[in-house]
Amino acid sequence: MGMLRHVVYMNGKWEKLFSIPFIRTAALCVIITLTAIACIRYFKMRVNGMVSAAAALVVLLSAWTVYFLIFCNTGINRAYYILSMCFIMATIFQNVIYHCLCHIKKI
């Protein structure tokens, strides 16, 4: 029960300090843009193997992150802000790795 109280306290503190709707909208725009670029790059390269598996993981993780950011909130999931940060960082990191992998395979 102590951790739940701390998470609820931090949610209120973060809502006062940061503009959560703006941050959420910016993160959604970045994730959707990176995913669109990844899909365009995948269909342009038409390669199999590791790049196609990485593309599938990028799309899957991005779709889950977008779903979580749009349809969840602190009322449904108390650890929404913490999980959102983790999902956003994982998705952006996965997209960067995918783009680096495509660049390496192109060379």
C-alpha cells in the first residue's frame, strides 16, 4: 500500500509540474512519424531476415505504445506516467536501432 500512495502522490506532483497533454501529444507525433518512416524504409528496401523481424517489432511496439497513450489514463492505471515513460523510451530506442540496422544493411 505504501508504493501505491507514493505513485498517486507522484502523479499529482507531475500533473502540476508538467503539461501532460502536450507531452503526450508530442510523444505520439514522434512515435507515429518514426513508425511511418520505418514502414516506408521497409517497403522500399524489401529485404528479408533480421530487418523484417525488426520492422515487425517496431510496428508492434509502436502500436502498443500509441494504444496505451491514447486509451489509458491515471484512473485506469495508477502507474500510467511511469509506464508511459518506459514505453516511450523503449519505442524510440527500438526505432533508432531499426534505422541504424537499415543503414548498416544498405551499406
